[in-house]
Amino acid sequence: EVLTLLVLMYPLLRGLALQLHSAVTGSYIPGTHSIAFVNCLNEQIARDIARAIMDKKLAAYVNILPKSSALYFWKGELEESTEILLLVKTRTSKIGELSNYVRSIHPFEMPEIISLPIDQGNPLYLKWIEENVPRD
């Protein structure tokens, strides 16, 4: 019975141990922050969405990348267009809220909103992200 409880509690205990280790050593826990990718039709929409994300404090930093070509299937047809891509740096815990918010303001029927966890990076930059995106 104790063994079952320990097995069930392992993820929680491991998470707490990692957080304690991080707090004591100042080291980064891989995956604590993420980069979200959001595609936009044009630069004005990209700027509007980026500003809205920042106004809601859902990110510490948003890059607006220049126009790029895109090929994709939409409703069974191969489409080609140009898009502006946002790179959104935030806490991983904010990705759900960020995704919901962007979907609510984005003009696309099905905007691309995907994220990747940040494994490692400049510790000072990662701490800066943390300081600029409020906890849940």
C-alpha cells in the first residue's frame, strides 16, 4: 500500500524536489518556459495580436518575424500564402490561457498556435521571463 502511494505521488514529489533544487541552486528547470508560434495574415494583425498578448501579460517577449511563404492543405486543397510569424516567450503554465485568448481575437478560423518547451538557455534571460509573466 505504501509502495502504491509512493508510485502515485512520485510525479508530485519529483516536481517539488526539482522546484526546491531550483530555488536553492538558482538553476533552471527544463520546460518551465515555452516558445509559442502564432501565424498571422499580415503585419498589422501580427502587431495587434502581439500587443494584445503583452497587454494581458501573457508573455515577456514577442518577436514579429518578417513575411514568409507557407504551403498547407486546407479543406483538401493545397494552398499557398504569405504569413507573419509571432514567437511568443512565456511561462509554460500560461500556454493554455495564451492559446484560448489568441483564438478568441484571431481572424483565422483555425489559427496555428503551437508551443515548444524551452529546455535550457541563458539563466538571466529565463529568470527575466519569469519576472515579467505573472504566476497563475
